[in-house]
Amino acid sequence: MTTVLIADDQPLQRFGFRMLLESQDDMTVLGEASNGSEAIRMTAELHPDVVLMDIRMPGLDGIEATRRIVATGGRTRVLILTTFDLDEYAHAGLRAGASGFLIKDAQPEELLSGVRSVATGDAVVAPSLTRRLLDAYAHHLPAGTVSEAPDPRLAALTDREREILTVIGKGWTNTEIATRLHLAESTVKTHVGRILAKTGSRDRIQAVILAYDTRLVEPS
């Protein structure tokens, strides 16, 4: 059973999401929050599998709430709801640690599929779209000279794993990696799993962001 917390400041929106989610045999809604502070408190109390998080809420917004929920290191994953598919809010949400985002007027089946995917540890944004987001808002990346010292998150990676992390950052799928690097797809999946574990990345989206942050990949 997938447990969900709905965080949205619009009562009718929350009602609609609750009705949709609870119409499914494999989902249950543990609670509703009307702002970011409530979402953080209720997540700590209820430990939902997924928080369906609106961005624009009074007081503490969904971006900061996402950042604080993810920072606890708990199992709860956040699925951001946004108005536009390539806006700065989606970008900020992913960098805050969200496992994906959906457009607010997504079809019901898209929303349900997204919640299920996030609950099982997958990301709900294609790496190629994450790349487009990062490119579009590359000016948000930290400025300054890159240190010659290796980033500690990359230190444990083998040369092959670093190579694969680089092309993950470029938005390549496992199939593309396997084809272009002449590897079995099962081998690629093993490498990706090890990269996520070694770098502490929650999912493939966070690996793409890591590749940008460590300058393995430069904005287009």
C-alpha cells in the first residue's frame, strides 16, 4: 500500500487529489497539509511514502519544505506539482531533492503513475528533461573557480563509473549507454546502481544534478 500526504493550499485541489488517490486499491491518503510547515510536521509524524507537494503555498513554500523533508534522510519522497513543465520552480524543486515533478493539470493516470513510480524509488522526470531544465537555469549554479581537489562524492567512483555518470548527466538512457559504450544493458544497470549508492544520490535525477554540480557536464 502506497501512503501519500497531500500538500496544497487549495481545499478543492486537495479534495480532488484525495478522491483520485483513494479510488485506487493500492493507495491511501494519510493526511492533508495547507502549507510547507504543516507538510514538514505531518511528514515527520506520519512517514508517508510520497508527499504530493504544491510549490506556491503561504508561509513556507513547497521548495523549502521539500529541501527540509529530504534533508532528514527519511524514506519519504517528494513529487512536486507545478504549473509549467520548464519553469524555475520545477528546476528549484529538483535541486531541493524532489524525485520528480508533474504538471498540475496532468491526466489522472499520469498522476497515479507518477506517485507509484516515486514510491518505488524511480524518478518521474526523464533525465533528458532534467538536462534541459539545468541548461535553462544554468545561471543558478554556484559561481567561482572549480577546485582541483576531487569532489568527495566522486572519489569512490571507478573510471568507468565516472564515465557513466557523465553520460547520465547528458541525459542518456541505459539503452543509449549500453549501445554507445558497447556494454550489456544489465551491466549498465549495475553500474548505475553502484553510482547512486556511492554518491548518495536518491535517484537518477539527483545523479544528473550531481554531474552538473561537479562540472562533469557543462551547460550546453
